[in-house]
Amino acid sequence: MQKITLAIHGGAGTILREDMTPELEQLYLTGLEEALLAGYTILEKSGTASNAVIAAVSALENNVLFNAGRGSVFTKRGEHEMDASIMEGKNLEAGAVAGVKNVRNPIQLANEIMLHSHHVFLSGQGAFEFALQQKLALESDDYFYSQFRYEQWKAVRDTNNYMLDHSQHETEKLLKDKKFGTVGAVACDAFGNLAAATSTGGMTNKQFNRIGDTPVIGSGTYANNNTCAISCTGHGELFIRAVAAYDVSCLMEYKGLSLHEAMNIVVNDKLVKINGEGGMIGVDTKGNFALLFNSEGMYRGVKNNENYQEISIYR
Ligand code: ASP
């Protein structure tokens, strides 16, 4: 029997039990579970891997706790610019969007770009106009405003620092409240097809028009039915330089490594050597999965048709 599997993440970084209240922890766990079920229900009904990852990522984008869609962090100019991408393992189809504003679900825009444009990657105003054409849901700036993200930004906006939504930098010590973000999902469906999707608001106080790894196919997101589907989270500049997601696929394809072995090399060796803090989730065509990170924690979950379900935060 084909194993069906869905894995999700809600960002990696300095996530410590002592910084969390039981109530907040419960909200995160509930948010992760809702997203996991939104995607898994589709797989269970023989839906496609891409529909499952879109459903899971959309649920996380709609949850203000996660740094994507509604809960996106502030740029240096006090705006929200979102990045997202999706890839299908069957035909290596991909869609990506960078620096888009006011689109409720950037992952759905990435999917529209994959399905209905002649392009793979749109940015800024062009991406926004394409969202209009495709009649995607739009939201005013207020929708993306949240007090805790504003406080996060206020603590660093007069500096040249930018920060992972979830890392313990000097400036973050000013913050009582550590919130974490960037979301992603990977799936293997009943037909053995793979898909990966990732969506983010990026890094707090990032230079406007800065683009991270999330929408870069091969860095933040990659899927190939010959190897794996991968979605990353972490310090994007380093994930771009490491071509992190594609490197896992290459290690599997050219070196014959397993998914877990390949991810372990990239996350715990190659990225660590260049100070690339973060993690990734992956599945292969047999439905095997791995959720690895080199940071203190990663919001994550996985579910398969062998009755396995896990939702966790810390190491
Ligand atoms: N990778 C994202 C970026 O650099 C941030 C994150 O994963 O939290 O934009």
C-alpha cells in the first residue's frame, strides 16, 4: 500500500520552553494540528499532494501566530512583504511570488502562477496584478497588523539589524515576547506524487524588497518525484547560498543517500558550517519523512496513514 504522508512546519529558531506560557503553547499546537488536518484530509480522500500542501499552508497563513500571510512581520519601512512558492514533484512544475502585499494567501498566488501564467516567478506589483486577475482574496493593510509583530519591529527598527522571527539576537533580548514563523508543508499522496509549499513574511526589519529563500526554488522549496519534497525555514540568506532544498535532492539522487541522511548532512553539517540557523521538513515517494533543525526548536507536525501523528515544538 502506498504510504500517504503530510508534514508541516511553522518556523524554526530559538524556541524555548521557558519563554512560553502554557496557554500560548496550546494555541501553537492547536494551530499546527488544524493545519495538519486541513492538508491530511485532502490526502486521505485521494486528493493531490499539491492540494494538500496548499490547504495546510493556507491554514497557517490565516493564523496570526505564524509569520506568513496574516501574521507577517514588518519590513524596515513598516510594511508587510510576503514571499511564497510551491513545487510539484511529478513534472517539476513550480510557481513563486516575492515581495507581494495585500494578498490574503500568497501560497495560492504562487499556485496560480504555476497553473495559469507562462512564468515561474513573479514579484511586487506584477504579482499583485496577477492576483487581481485571478480574483484571489485581497486584504487591507489592517488585516496584516498585529500588535506583537509591531512591538518586535519597534525594538529593532532604528537599527540596521534584521532578525529571524524566532532568533535570540542582541536586539531580541529587548523583547519579552518571542513569536515565531514561516510556514511550510510537504506531502506524498496516494499516487506517490510529491509536493512542497513554503510561505513567509520574511525577517523582521528586513530591507524593503529583500527576498529570502522561501520563494527561491531549490533553496527554500523543492520537489522531485525521483527524490524528495523539501520545505525550509531559517536564515534565508544562508539557505540561498547553500541551495539547501535542492542539495538534499542531489545527495539522494547522485549519492544514493536516504532522505534522512541527506537532510542531516545539509541541516546539521553544511548549514551549520556557514551559520545557517534553521531547519527543514521532507518526504520521499515512499512516504518516509524527516523533520530536522539545528536551532533550539521548530514548530512542526506530521501525519501518515500508518496511524502516526506527531505535533511538537522543542528539541
Ligand atoms: N526563511 C525565511 C526568510 O529568510 C525566514 C524564516 O524561515 O523564518 O525569509
